[in-house]
Amino acid sequence: MLVRVKVARVTLDTATSRFVVILKDQNQNRWLPIVVGSTEAQAIALQLENIQPPRPLTHDLVKNLLDALNVRVARIVVNDLRENTYFALIGLQNDGAVNDIDARPSDAIALALRMDSPIFVEEDVMLKASISEQKEESMDLEGDEPSDLAPGDQLEKLNVDLRKAVQDERYEDAAKIRDEIKKIKSNLREKSS
């Protein structure tokens, strides 16, 4: 199943000094952080701000070529996540036929923004890597090491840490915390089986 997303923003992860594009699920409070290169971050940010560079950037050139050939970007899909690397497809439509072209998500997103094309993420990628906003309040367990706590308290502490990392825009830290939460939940399920 495909999940429609929009580009919420491009930001600098202050903990790692790397750029991150944040895709937001339009139906649920889920965010998908994807680390991108500085050039791609700039291309995405310029388009989000409607700033025209004095000369076409690479993504502008691709858009101009596709327009000249009467080819439309039907959609882009972030379709896979393997070994912390995201994969995407650009759906090019020409004479009614759609051909999917392999691409880096950052390039696909930059092109989709220029072509005013919809952006999607496969649901299983969202399940693996998205960060959800937790509405419930949780108790403050600052100072306790997660490994010293019972599994339920570990999860509570990690959820607090996850929300703080997202709030501070430390998305790589948030992804690591999310993975630790999934690991603990998996271990708890195995023990209860």
C-alpha cells in the first residue's frame, strides 16, 4: 500500500551535521526522515521556498528535458529501505505508458517538487522507519539508564527520548531510538510466545 506524503521541511541534524528531508504522512502523525546530501538538500529547499537560482540546477535541467520531450512525472515512490539506504522510483508517463526509473529518494523528491508530482512511500517502509508522534504523556525517567530498568520502563524512557530527539531535530538519534524500541518490543513478544 502506498502512503501519500508531503515534504515537511529540510533541516540540518545538529548532532551529525548532515541534512535531513522530512516526509510527513498526510493521514497520520508519522514522519520519515531521510538523510540527503548537501546539494540535494539545497535543491529541495530552494524549490520549497520558490527561489529560482540564476542558472538551472541539475534537477531543473531534468525537468526542462522532460517538459521538452512531453514526458510527465506521474509520481515518485520511496519503495524500499535496505541496510539504512532508501530507494525510490520515478514514474515517468509518456503516451499513456508509465515507466518506473530507479533513483535516489533525494533526486526523486527534488524532481517531484519541480514537476508538481505526488510523493508516496510504501507502507512497509513507513512501518520500518517512520517516527510517530506520541500523544500520551509519559513520566520523566531522566537519569535512569534504560538497561537498568524493567522492559516497560525502558520503553517509556526510550519514548521520552524519542520525542525529545524529534523535537530537537536530531533525526538520526531518533531513528536509533526507534530501532531500540522495536527491538525491545520484539523481545517482549518472543518472551510472551
